[in-house]
Amino acid sequence: MSTKRLSRTVIEGGRHNVWERRASTADERAQVRNYISRVKSDPEHFDEEVEPERQVVYKEFSDKLNPMERWLAKQVGRVWADVRSEVFEKFDIRTTAGRHITFDHLLRDVVDTESGFDKYGAMMNPNIDVVDQRGKKSYYRGGYSDYYVDDNGILCANENRNHRRRWRFEPYASIEECNEVSKWLNYRIIAEKEGKLCWFAPTKGIWKAEWIKSAYGYGSELKYYLWDYGDYVASSTMKTAWGTFQSTQNRSGKHWEEVAVPFSYRQSSLLNSNELKYFKGLKARLQRDILSFGKGR
């Protein structure tokens, strides 16, 4: 609940894992649908099927920084010493929340040009002993500064402070979407050449391209595999009454070997109008995943 008290409003940002929870729920629903269809088609092997579980998404919270940024923008033109004193009046640095907002967000957006940095926060004179906002000696500031204090001690705003890129979460594609795109790719690679999208196909070897579960527990990432012969590590998952266990074994024989940079690929043809329309209709995440393997070809 937002209030007129700035120090309280800023730390009431609420949950930050809304999109992750939606993605994990959608992923679970897709897996359950596939599980039910498999069981219906072959009821005799019901005991061999493992019922899918929802991936754990941990709680995250964010700070509501827009009120703080609007307040700081209104202070431009004032004496920085007066503004800084008012900051410590509004935020109680004896509390964890107050220290976090004051030192990690608000004061970090302001750089004193007499502290050894330029107005953008970059090191200007390495011979000057740098002191951070807590009064401690520091050699690294890091980050971009929206505001700076000029030689007269006046708070000023950088001219390009409103053009910073702000991160926005992009929804993940479902397993069904990824499987459909995998079939459409058909082990091929798409690359951009002179502003046009073209296909790359392998000249030798048996390849496949598919999205697999990411290491973070939600979302997927595109991988390319080569049908190879040799030693490999096989992993298996077993579900028991005490929990789910995963084991690995060293084996030898034919297997799909993950290849970070697929080789033996050659340019074949441009995407036609229908293929180009299909590609442009994909989620931005899927498009970037696909084009990432075509860079430098």
C-alpha cells in the first residue's frame, strides 16, 4: 500500500517473481497435459509414467524506486549538502531497509566530481583517495550515475539520464511451443546475412536442435546435438516415496553429443515469405536463441 511517507513507500515494492510463477505454472500444465495423453494412449504402462511436478520458484521482493527517483529529480538545482541532509532525515539508516535505500540506491545515483570520478561515475583521477558515501575509503564505484554535484556544490542531472535501458521480464515459451519450433527448425540454423535471414544446413553428420530445461529450473534454452559414438555421461531420474533422485553413469556407445558451436553447416537458401512470417511471429526469446547460433557464419 502506497503512502505519502517516502521511506515507507519505497520499500513496498511487493513480489518480484510474478512472471516466474506464471511461467512455472504454465510449464506444469503443459507437462500434465502430455502426461495425461500418454497415460490415455497406453494405460498398461501407467506405473512407468512419472507424474510431473511444478518447478520451485522462490520468493523475491523488489524496491519501489519510482517515488524516490521522482523526489530526487525535483531536488536538481539545490545545494547538495542540504539535499543530502534531507535524505538522512527521511530514511532511518539504523534500519536495514533505510540503509539499503539510502546507500545502495539514492546516494549511489549521485556522484561528487571532487571525489575522483567524473559526472558519469567513471574514474577520473586515480591519485585521489576515493571515499564512499559511508565515509570509508574505496577504489571502486561502479554503475552509472544519473546525477552529479558540480564545482559549486549544486545537484545537477546528467543529460542522458532518462535514456537508460530498463530491464523487463519476457515470458518464457511453453514446452509445446518449443517442441513445435524444434520440428520447424529441423536441425537447421538461421543466420542474418546482409539484412536477410537465410538457412544453414549441415553437410555431414546427423544433427538435432531442441530446447531443454535451463539450469535455473524454469525456462528453456536451445541446444544442438550431434549423433556421435564414444564415451558419454548418462543421467537418469528415479522417483520414490522418499523423493526424486538423479544419478549419472559413464557409458560408451552411440548417443547425442551436445555441441556448443555446431560445425559442418553451410548456407543453403533464404527464408521464403511463409517461413519469414512464422519466424517473426515467435517470441523474442526464441528468435534470439535461434539467431545466436548463426552469429559469425
